[in-house]
Amino acid sequence: MNALVDLVIGEYIYFNNPVYEADISVLTALANDAAGADVAVGGFRYIKDEHNFTIKSNNTMRYESAKHDGLLALLQAHLFSPVWNKLYSRDFLFREKICFPKEETSLYRDKLFNSLVFKNANGIFISDKIVCDIKYNDFHGQFDMYRADRFEEEIKIYNTMQTLIQNDNYALKFLIDRLFMQGCALFIRSITASDMSYINQKRLITSVLSHPLVQQVSCQTGYSGFFEKAADLLIKNSKEINCGTKL
């Protein structure tokens, strides 16, 4: 991915994911509207098939304000983490030497990438244009994919985003704390969805729950039921072992 960025010659870079259907004409219009901003943010549309009906729901906003107010709005609207609803200024990425942590990308590395982007960006443009369609099942299936370094990445993201908080902006701090706890919860979910043994699941989940940062942030946010849900997942898997359905 980083090697491909070096080959781009346009003003803005879009990281295409073939799973999601991006509208080229909308991306072009978004680039024109952005007027030199370091990052331009669009919306996306969830498409969910349920009981032979196709349900479409738009996730968009339009908010042009100071950088930190814009970041607060993005977090509130769940538009912060993905890269596939954004255009990035090529000059900005090269100037700030921002790249993906590793050559392969995922929703979690997208989040780490964006934390670096918003840490350094001066101009943010947010549009209500729908950039792409997202199939609900394809999107949420990513959350069950276990990867050992995800928890360390969540900590890196949290520490990076702490540098974005200015002037005692408690609302932004709360949303960054909540984003971290949500990331930890999804990591635990991926552990229980993996094929590792119950003993290893319990060991990993216990290490997450006992981590000092998790303890601190969970107290600050009052993240509802986090520890209880983790315990419930372990109990569920323990019962499956007793029934002989999980090795």
C-alpha cells in the first residue's frame, strides 16, 4: 500500500476497497469541493439484506468548522475510522511522512492511519456526499477476525489521539476514550470467535481486562457492561466446551 502511494500523481489519494462500491463521480466532486484541504471526508451508505428486503441507511453529515470541532463531529457520527470514505492530499501525506503501519490494511490499521492524519492535518473538509456503498455483512464480518497485534494497535491509536485534545475539550476526550473501549471490546469479540482453546481465550481476555490503561479508561467512561459482557462471552464458551462443541 505504501509503495503504491509513491506512484500516485493526482492531488488527492483514495484508498479503494473492492468490497465497497465507490462512486468515481462523487469522489471527483468531493475533491473539487475540498479546495486544497488536507483531508476530505464523505459519507457512506449501509446496505443490509434482511428478510428479502434491502435496507439502505445513509451515514452522512456536513460540518465545516475548526479542526477539533470537526474531529469531534466525525467521532460522533462514526465517520472517523475508515479510509474508504475519505480523500487524502498527496502533498500532505508526503510532507508529514504519514503511511500505513504495515503494507496490508484493515479497519484497525485504517484507524491508526487516520489518528496520524488528524493529528497533523490543518484543513478538514466534511461533506454530506455519499462516497460509497457498504454491504453490512461484509463490513461487520471484519470484527470477528482475530489478529494478535490488534490490542497493541488500539493502545497506539489511543496514545496518538490523546495529543489531539486541546483546551480541556472533555467531549472530545470522552469520545476518544469510548473509541478505545469499543476497540478493546471488538478485540475480545474476535478472541471468542477464533478457534483457539478456551484456556488461551481466557488468558488473553484476562490480560486485556487487567491492563492498566483499560482499567483507567473504563472507569473514566463508565463504559456500560464492558467487563460483564467479556465475562458472559467466556461463560458461553465454557459451556460450549462442556457440550463438546469447542476444542
